Amino acid sequence: MKEVISPERKIVLPGDLIGKNPKKAGPGTYVENNRVYAGIFGLLDEKSLRVIPLKGRYIPEVGNLVIGIIEETQSNGWSVDIDSPYEAFLPVSEYPGRIPQGKDPKDIMKTGDVISAKVVNIDPLMRVYLSMKDRNAKILNRGRLVEIIHTRVPRVIGRKGSMVSLLKKELGISIIVGQNGRIWVFGEEDKANIAIECIKIIEREAHTDGLTERITEYIKNAKKRPERS
Amino acid sequence: MKLSNEIVADIKRDYVYQKLRNNERIDGRGFTEFRKIRIETGIIDKAEGSAVVRIGDTEVMVGIKMQPGEPFPDTPDRGVIISNAELVPLASPTFEPGPPDENSIELARVVDRGIRESEAIDLEKLCITEGEEVWLVFIDIHVLDDDGNLQDASALAAISALLNTTIPNERFGYGDDEILPVRDLPVSVTSLIVDEMILVDPSSDEEKLSKSRITITTDTHDNIVAIQKSGAYTLTEDKLYEVVDISIEKAREIRALLRDV
Amino acid sequence: MEDIKLIVDGRRIDGRKPDELRNVKIEAGVLKRADGSCYIEMGNNKIVAAVYGPRSLHPKHLQNPNRVVVRYRYNMAPFSVDERKRPGPDRRSVEISKVSKEAFEPVIIKELFPRSSIDIFVEVLQADAGTRVAGINAASVALADAGIPMKGLVSAVAVGKVDGEIVLDLVKEEDNYGQADIPVATFIRAGKIEGITLLQMDGRVSKDELKKALELAKKGCMEIYRMQKEALINRCRGDEIVE
């Protein structure tokens, strides 16, 4: 994918010296001999001394809302693919509904089903535990699934959720954004298509200014397109 | 590696499928439309002939190597074609290192059959000393990026590379180098069968819907020179003829690209 | 073969001076399916590298509870050399894969991804001496492109002794008829060489010659490093040639 990055952003490579105050070292950096170096290829945020990744796999954190795909059903729960090096586990006890007598987990959700869920625990071996006892947790058996680079998720959400709100309001659709880069969109087909196009633009132009204005404009023009039957 | 079974979200697969039910492919193509095809030849100087073919984002390289060797006892005056395919793990998260599996063997053999049966190469011209020494032609298929329909990309890369091949006479002391004579242009067209629908040149997203494929290879006279039904499904006669008609027509279009190679 | 002159009036058979690299072209992000990728041409070498991961590692007994497992597969296409190479791994490519992997392990920050793996695949499409170092250069860019945390970049060249002279970046004839071949990979941080992560040698050189060879290798690695950096920056500036 071709990136669009405003030229004033400084691109750094692993090993570039970015600071001399180890106390300030943020994510995407490492410290050696009291110097702060870039640990990944990305964009330097000089203020908070961190490197914003351009790519890379999603590493789960407690509290993240993720969109997962059921991989396997076990007697005590489900293993869930969250597009990360670590698969997650959703125990039966964290499923919000009651499992009726005589039924087991595979009658509730099967391989290939899509869910949104919250990361509630990660042990030192990076075993990840999910819960669906959360108001944003759902079984997503209709709608569309889009995948973007997870590092661009904050831009899709926008400041205090402004971007997602914009898409929802202007297009009258439902959206759930997983921190792992999976985004669920549900609504009228033409509107959902516009939303997905917008998400792709946000992903590509995540590191530029004036994104909200451009998206507003894009939606305005897109809504004028003749509806397909 | 467990990754060999790519987990696909049902709703994603359903969406591709729903679109098809509405007579639409997710990338907006017509059902019998190929993605954009690009052919480049002569990339590998070490090879006697080479080509890279891109069909959309799928990318396959073929290199041709030739060396003298023994003929088969039953064809003492004919050269030998040896085809091989490697699905190197670089090309897809689902490919694993190791000896060729059934998929890469099938891939190579279907390419081989098209070239052999169309008699694209005049094997008699590849005899050096009858019964003792003939040219061995190695067709090595190297998959670089798998976004679906490796079969047609490989076949097209193979014939493109052959069109670009020089017989290395000098290196082995047999006089001047000469162009490898290619007499025909076999072209394969692969379709994915989803329910009753025929999807020509399936992308990797579409290949996740169904394993039912059929490849039809035709020559310059619209003769069929190879067929491969691949996948556990039942093909009806009507469907077969429909696919054959489409394949002949599509192969003609692709063959026109080969004339510029 | 002793009487073949490989250096005449200070020029090598391809016209280079002893301390000159071949033409190098590096492009990052060339494959769709891989997490990170890179294509490199170093002289007549044509190599593509892909990185997948970190991803979950199966079977479980291969996992390390404390750090990521790095795997490296160097492979030559059958048509990459004059005499067709039989497909699949041979003893040479197994050894190259091992030392190449070891060239990256000290540089990759491995503690961040326990139990998972990073898979590096290097495909040599055309070979003309120095494929392992060219492959390492491509792999280094592909790793950065994949967003893998590293302490720096790895840059590599081969140096050798030809007609009694120490030269940089050997071509095949120099490799075959020269007196020594020394592939070297270095860990470069903040524009400075921090150390050597791969070193092999075959042939015969004196200690002084080895010193001289390493100096030349360091100079070559710095040049490669600058080109690797440029390739990565071009990838996001979007000013490389679009087909």
C-alpha cells in the first residue's frame, strides 16, 4: 500500500538516535547507555518521544475491544483468532447468555463466526483472555468486515470518537472498530460501501492533516452517486 | 505451522457470496473477465529464458534452463521437458517449506501438459545424438505472490519464458546459440465453479469460497490440449461445454498478448 | 587458472576499482501477501525477501516462553545459476540460512513477542556471487518494513582477495579464481557500525590483509546502509516510480 505522509513528519529507522533522556522514552523506542533509540520503522513524535509504527502485528492489551473470528470450539469455551501472534480464549463463563441445558459451546458459536469482545486478561506467557460481558461485545453474524493496519485505528476512531461518529451519523450505519484493525460495518449496502471507502482513505492518509474535512467532503460527493439497484 | 488453514470470517465469505448471487464480483469484474495481465520477459540472464507474469496481484516467475542429457529409451530422438513448481513460503502465509506437495505437483503437471500436448516445442529439433544425447528443457515455476489463479499465471509465464529461450549450444560446444523454436501458443484458462456460477480467473478471496476449479488449455487453432478438473465436486456436461466456450474465447484474447512477447 | 588476470591497471574485470560496490538497487514493500518485503539487485544478483510475523508458532514445542523464535530460509531458484540447481534445500543453503539467521538475532528485539515466530524467506532469483550478503540486505529492509522491533539495521557485503589485492563486493569470476572470499554483516545503529553479526571466510589471507579487508567491508556496509535507509524512506514518501 502506498502511504501518504505529510513531508513535515520525520521518518525514523530502527537504531536512529532520537533522544538523550531515558525517562521520557515512549513506545516504539528502546534505551541503551542512557540514549533513546528508535526501535521500529515509523514516524517520530518528538513531543512524547515515541515512534508511531507504520505497520506491524497487533499486540493485545487489557481493555482493548477486538474483533475476533472463532477458530475452534472447546468444551470450556472458544479459541479466537484476533489477527495477532497470540490467539485468544473466550471462556464459557464470559459468554453473556446462558448456555441451555444439553447444549455445549459449539451450539452457540462455531468456527468462522465473528464476534466483538474485550481483552480482560493477559498472563505472562501472553495467553489472552476475552470477555463478551461488555456493552460493545456482540456476535456479528451479519454485516461486513474490513481489515486495516491496526496502527491506523486511532484515526478511524478520531478524537473522542469523532470520526466514527461522523461516519455513523452521515451514513446511518453501525460500526464497531476493533483495536486489532478489524472493523465491522452494518447498514444499507450503498452506505456501507461509502463507509468502507472512507475507512480505506483514512487508513492510507492516516498521517496527514485535515482528514475530517476530506472525509466529510467525500461522503457528501459519494451520497450524490446514483444508487445501484 | 497451523497457518496452512487460513481462518476466514464467515461474514466475509458470505459477502463475497452474496455479491455473486447478485451477479457481481467483489472487485467489480465481469464473471468471465480476467484481472489485468502483465508479461515481462528476459529478466534472468542466467536462465536460457525467463518471464514474470502478473495477473492482478498474483505474480509468478518462470525460468527455463537447458542442458544436454540422456533421452528416454522410447523416444531416443526427442528432447525432454521437465516441469517443476515451487510454492515458496515467501508467496503466501499458507505456504510451508518442504518438498513439493500435491498442489505444486498438480500445478506443474498441468502447465507441462499444455506445453507438451500442444507440441509447442518441436522436441525432435532438440536431439543432439540419437539415443545418446538430447536437450533437457527444465521449466521451473517460482510463485512470488499468490493472490489467486496461480495455474494460469504459471502457464502463461511458462510459454512466455519459452518464447524468450535461447538454446545454449555455445556453452556446451555445439556451435552457435539458436532461438528455441516454439510452434504453438498454448493458453490455459481457469474457472472457479461456485454453485452454478463460473468465475474466470478467481482471486484469492474467491478461491476461499470453493475448491471446485477447472482449467482448459487450448492451442492456436482453438483445439483443447489439456483439461484439469480440480477439487471434489461434480461437473455436469453442460457446465463443461460452457466453460470450454468461455476458455477458448478468453485464450484468444490472452494469446494476442503473447504475440507481443 | 593462476594466469588469469582479474585486475589490470587497477581495474577489475567489470571496470570497477578495488574499493567499489556493484550497482545496487533496493525497493521495499514489493509483495502483497507478506508483512514486509524487499527486492534487491546487487550487480547481477536478483533477490526478493519476505517477512511474516510475529505469528503464532506451531507445533508448541518449538515455542520459546520468553522470546520470539527467528527462522530464516535462504533458497535458490533452480534457474538462478548456470547449471540448474536442484530445487529445495541442500547443505550449502542450510548453512547459509543458519548464519544469516544468527546475523539478525542480536539485532531483533526478541523479548517483546514470547511464544511466537518471525519467518524470513529469501529467494535468490539470479545469483552472481555474494547472494548471502545481498539476501541479508534485503531481509533487513523487509524486517523494518514489517514493523519488527530492532536495535538497528543489518548491512552486509563480501570482501575478498583477488590477484593479491583486497577488493570489495566480488563478482563470480573473482570469487571462483580469487584467493579469498569474506562475507561480512554488520549491525549499524545511528549511522555507526556497532559490530559484526556475520563473518565467514574461505581462502588464504594474512592478518594484515584481514584487517584491511574488514576496513573495506565496513566502508561497503555503510554505503549499503545508506541505500537501505533511502529505500525505506522512499516507501512512505511515495516518490518511487509507480508502474
